[in-house]
Amino acid sequence: MNLSLFNQFSSPSLLGIPLILISMTFPALLLPSQNNRWVTSRLSTLQLWLVNLITKQLMMPLNKKGHKWALILTSLMIFLLLTNLLGLLPYTFTPTTQLSMNLALAVPLWLATLLIGLRNQPSMSLGHLLPEGTPTPLIPALIIIETISLLIRPLALGVRLTANLTAGHLLIQLISTATVALISTMPAISLLTLLILFLLTILELAVAMIQAYVFVLLLSLYLQENI
């Protein structure tokens, strides 16, 4: 039972070839292709409005120096959003349930923000490790604590995204399995679990969007600290 529950998080393969790369590049097919016209359809208008809204929200806490990151952060937000939502479809695979992939996204971007701070304003970046007004006996302990909290940031980003999506997928599978199992014996209870499954699916849609936004928003806040 436990093995069948977690089988959905293993990368599918065809003829021994892992299909995770196809599932990661599939969201790009949903984006409009280049055209000479400004607006080609209502769908492209909606997508442009959504991209503009996402960019405004992500750039709000940043100053003008941070606006250079607009393309990277907006692209990452759209990628995570589409990947999380596509993973809720039947017979699909969600790459963002893999901790290795989330860490591969979080660590380089977090390291880039840290290196930018050390290059542009090293004294201020190192000053974050020691709060102002700290008593002298507590200085070594606080430096160690702040260093650990700084280094654990990318791990927290990856684990948060992985844990939330994994828990939602497990709940959906457990409740759907119970719904099917109870149809023949207790139809009334089965209808109740079906209603719970419907509400949980709506909640998972919200979680998929919120987690993508939180992931990129925290990266933008880390960037703001270093510029």
C-alpha cells in the first residue's frame, strides 16, 4: 500500500528513458509563439495580463537595481505555476515533488543573490550576521546561528515546495481510493468523500499557485537584502 502511494512520485520512463525532461519542458508549449502582431487572440491577451501582474507583484519589494532580475524571476514563477498545475491532471507527473529538482532551482539563485551582496556591499552583507547592539558575550553564538539560518534558506525553499505538493497529492490519492472502495458498500459515505475530494482538489489548485508565488517571492526578498 505504501509503495503504491508513493509510486506517483517516481519519475516515469519509456524504454528506460526518464520522461522528467519532457514533463519539465511541456509548460513552455502552453505559451504563445512569437508573432508580428501585438495581440493575436484572447488567450494571448490573458497571458500578457497575467505576466504583467506577476512581474509587478515580484518587482514591488525591489529597487531599480533588482529590476534586472525581472525576466529570471517572472520566468521561474510561470514555470513553477504551470508545472504545479499540470501535475494535478490525471496520469501526469509533477517534477516539483522531487526535492532534488527544487534544490537545483533554489541553491543557484540563492547563491547568486548572496554573491551579489558580497560583491556590491560586503560590509552590509556580513553585517546581517550580527544584529546591532548585541552583547559581547553573545557575539560568537549569534554569528554561528545567523550563519546557519543563512545557509539553510535554500533548503527551506526546496523542502517547503516539495512537502506541500507531496502532501496534497497523497491526500488526493487516499481520498479518491476511499471513494472508489466505498461505492459498492456505503454509497452515502462515498458521496461524502467525493465532495471532500472535490473541495480538496480546489484547495490543491490554490496551493499549487500559492507555493509557486511564495518560492519566487522569497527569492526576491533575499535579493532585496543584498542590493
